[in-house]
Amino acid sequence: MAKYVLYRELVESVRPSAVASPEAAAKVVLAEGAAVVGQSAGTLIIDADADQAERVLHQLPGWSCTPESRAFRIPRPPRIHPR
């Protein structure tokens, strides 16, 4: 199993009222046999195989899915120019 990030998107073709809440999305994830391992406002981290993640995504219009990449960018401090 791998970790995936599910997040709500602003999609013009989907009415905002048709987009499932994170709680409703978590229920869909659990119904497909996957596990929710983290949750934030509008974002779920799930532990699932690729087929499960795809099935979950098809049931959640207005949501997107991407594999979790444990990589993150550390911003560089701004350059200070002497005056």
C-alpha cells in the first residue's frame, strides 16, 4: 500500500454543494477498504493501493488525488543587500 493525498479543488464544472465534505470523503475511503491516516481542512492522507485510490477518486467529484511524496522544499532565506 502507498500513501495518497486527497484534496478538494475549485472546479468550475462542479457545483460547490456537490463537493463532498472531508468527513463524507473519509467515509468513502473507509468503504473502499483504505485507511485515513491524516486529515486537515479539505485534505486527507490515505493509505491505499492504486486501484482503491482510483475508485475513491471516481466517487468524489471536485476532489483530486496525488501520491504522497515525502519530499518538500525548504525555502532559502531572503538575500539581504547592504545599503
